[in-house]
Amino acid sequence: MDMSPDRISVLGIAGSLRRESYNRALLRAAVRLAPPDATITTFERLHEIPLYNDDVRQRDGLPDPVAELWGRIAAADAVLVACPEYNFGPAGVLKNAVDWVSRPPAVSPLRRKPVAIMGASTGLFGTARAQLSLRNTLAYLEAYVVPRPEVAVSRAAERFDVRGELTDDRTRELVVELLRALVDWTRRLSGRAAQ
């Protein structure tokens, strides 16, 4: 794996605990579709993160999976979130993880971090409402969320095959556009714009 200084490192987070979730499948597709000047690695310990409790943080420090997430966000140039939608909002486990790494806000690894959001659902609106809610949370943390393109995959069962492979060409194109936008955004914000 090429980890040259000009390469953009992206941490991918799937906000679902389901092994066969469409959002995990979308994130796997993004890993394969990453532009040549970017590398996407994924965080796989979301299921181990306990419910946020600031008493625990202040008394014992960050639980191990939270400390790993914190460190990996801090080390990455950018973050890519595959955001499911439950009841018009992001999945509780995803919001919980964000809450853990948001404290204290002044030193959160998400502060001033480029972030791209995408999501897939079986409904007609993709994950548009959950993504909006997550954008609001990230705005409070001063994360730099890529504004476009919006990747809210609707009718996901029609866009992935039984093995969880993304088969829809237009969705693939949108994911590629989002990843390119994230890399370009990250380069501009870090002063590493391509010459």
C-alpha cells in the first residue's frame, strides 16, 4: 500500500452493526473505488463502544475502542461515514461514537477534519434525513463536511446483489465523485492542493 506524503488517508466508518448492512456494503464499494491518490481503511469496532458516559471518560479515560477510534480519526487526513437512517435520524451507535470523540470539543479529532457522508437504505429517500442530522452534529464540532455530491442511495435492494456487491452504475459514479470531492477538499484545506 502506497503511503506517500501526497497520498490522502481516509478512515471509513460504517454506522451500522449489521454484518450484511447496505451501508457496510457501500463502504466496501468505496474502498474499492477510491481514487489512486487515496487509501481508505475502515474502523471495525463500533459494536464495542459503550454508551457515552462522561463520568466514565473523566474517571477512567476513554474506553479502548473509543481510544482507537479517536487515534485513527486524528491520524487520518479525512473521514468517510456510511450513515444509516433509523426513524429519520442516524443510527444510535453512530451518534454514540461521535459523542465519545466529540469531548471535549476543543480537542476533538473531528474538529477541522474533512468528512464525507453517504448512506443507503431500502426506502425512497435514501438516508437524506439522517445525513442532514449528522451534518448538523458535525457542524457543531467544526468538521468540514463535503457539501456535494449527496450520496443517499434509495431502494438499496435494487442496487446491490445478494453478495452485497454494488451493481448500480449511477451509484458507483456518485461514490467516485464523492471520493474525488473528499480528496480535493482535503488537499485544499491542508494546503496540499495538486500542482
